[in-house]
Amino acid sequence: MNTVRSTLLLLVFAGVVFFLGVLLGNALGDPATGVGIAFLLLAVMIPFQLFTVNSAIKKLTRGRPANPNVSKERRCQEIIAQLAHNAGLPCVPPLYVSNTRAPNAFASGLTPKSAFVCVTQGLLDTMNEHEIAGVIGHELGHVKHGDIKLNTLVAGLISSALLLSMGVYYLSGGMRGSSRSTRNGGLLMLIALLIQPLVSLVGQLLQMAISRKREYAADAFAAKVNGQADGIADALEVLQNCEKGMTRKDVQELGGSALASMYISFPNFGALFATHPPLEERIRRLRSMR
């Protein structure tokens, strides 16, 4: 059901992109041209996002390859290998470590073969092996379900929509000096002026809504590959306690709101703008699996 809902949300926003293409075409005098530009933008923006996402994320989070000579990092690599086998992944995702004190983790990669898992130093220092295994299982769930690819696709849609709304705004402004009626140009400009902030807002809400849907599935996957739900539930309780003491600096070290949806948990700022479901509800669902 989470997958169905995520797909529906994605289709709705794709419709928004093509609606903006039609508006752009009206500003150009040919709606078909605007739709063609929308297609072209998607054909450029989505592959660009897909091919640059891994390197960009590693740079933003300052992740480094795990050191097998460090006992905790070596043990974490062993846990990934075991759980990747349990999950039926074709290969073992490499482990990266981010030197951030806030406990957290994320996975990235468009396919299981290109995926990697990154944990923070704070997570390695705070959690025991039982809890780390729960977190790793959760991240492998995102890899198995293709959630990283989905999030990247959403980012490409949002970028395309914003560019189209900007094009509508500037072209409709230029219509005032053309042979078209001032009223039509002014109406298009008003629509574009209202659409720009709405596209940005709706795009963010879409990204957050899809992220929230996928977290429950990844939690359930963690319980499945570990053979029990206590590990991931205990890990979420640790994160819940740690988030109460998180500072603005901690949030920025994790990459800020730009990367919020990638992590296993992130401080919520109201239900509508939350990138994750409430930890209390996630823990409750996991405990009910016993």
C-alpha cells in the first residue's frame, strides 16, 4: 500500500510538471512546444540527478570508507555482509563513516550494485551491535525497495517544475510588449507568480510525504532480515532520546534539511513538514510485531 500511495503521489506531481509545460507553451504561443520542453527538461534533469547523487551525498556528509582495522567499523561491515545475504542482495554494499557526533545512518545508490551504507561516528559510539543490526537492516530495506531511486526521481521532477514555473513567469512578463493582449499576458504572469512558490511548497510536501511512506516499509524489512523487530525498535528508541538533545549544529553536520529524508530519523518540525513518521508510532508498530 505504501508503494501504491508513493506512486500515486509521483504521478500527481508529474501531472503538475506537464501542466506547467502547457502554461509555458501558452506563453510561447504553442502549448505543444511547452509540453515538448517539459519532456526535454525531464530527460535532462532526471539522468543528471541519477548520475550525480552518490558523489554529491558523500561530499555533503563527508563520508569516508570504513576502516577494517577499527574494531567497531569492521564489525559493522560484517553485519552488513550478513544482512545483505539475508536480504538476497546481489552484492554487499560498502560501508562509509561520517565523522558526525549525532547518531544516524542512511543508504544511497540507484541499484543494489551501486549502493552504499553510511553510519555516523555517533551511531557507532552510541549503539550496541543488536541496535546497529536493526539500523543496517532498515537501510538495506531502502536499497532493496529502490527508495533512493524514487527520491532521486522526485528531486528531478521538482527541479524541472521549478525551472518551468520560472520560464512561465519571465515569458508571460515579456508578453506585455508583444502583439498579444495585455490581459492574457497579465493573467499568465499572475498565474506564474502564484505558481512559483506553490510548486516549491508542493514539491517539498511531496518529497516529505513519500519519505514518510517508505520509512514504515524499511522498518518492517529490518525486522524481517534480522529475524526480530526488537533491534530496530531499540535503535529507534536510542535515536528518540538523542534527538531531544540535538542542537542546530548537529542538524547542520548531518547536512541540514536538504538531506533530511535520507536518514533513518530526523527531527520533525510539525507533521505536515516532517520527513519521517513519528518515532513513537514507528516503535509502536515494531513492538506489535512480537
